[in-house]
Amino acid sequence: MAFLIVLTAGFLFYWLLSGLAFKRKARDDGQKKPYACGENVTQHRVQPDYSQFFPFVFFFTIMHVVTLFIATIPVITAASLCIVGIYLLCAVIALSILYRK
């Protein structure tokens, strides 16, 4: 209900204040061309190489999830030690898959 009230208020403000909005002039042909750092760009579709970035990100994510899981495990009992062991084994398998060649 609160979402609908806020959504209705947003549309109402949009409708009331649309008369004060800045109106654009007609677009020039130059506005549709790519532009970067004062130079005309001939090839505007740059494809960066993330091949070295993704293994680092996955390693970072796996290690932080494992650390958070182990840090928040309840009081140590036999069952929780078993769960931690299985989780660590899965993390080691995930890291070995990540860095296999």
C-alpha cells in the first residue's frame, strides 16, 4: 500500500512539474556521433579484456563467503564441525576448478 502511495505521489509530482522542465531544441547531427576526450572516435565499440579480472573476483568472493560462513557458525558442536569441513572442502574444490589450466 505504501508503495502505491509513493508511486502515485511521484507521478503526480512529475505531472505537475513537467511544465517547468527544460525543453530541448532540435538535435544536431553531431550529437549522435561518438566523441571522447576532444577527438572523434572512429571505432566506438571498445571491448575491454576482463580475462585477468574475473578469476581474481571469483577468488575474492569465494574466500569472503567462506570467511563469513566460518565466522558466523554457531557454537562448535560435532554437527557444526562437520558442516564447516564440508563447506571448506567445497571451497577448496571451487578454487581448484577456478585456477586449473
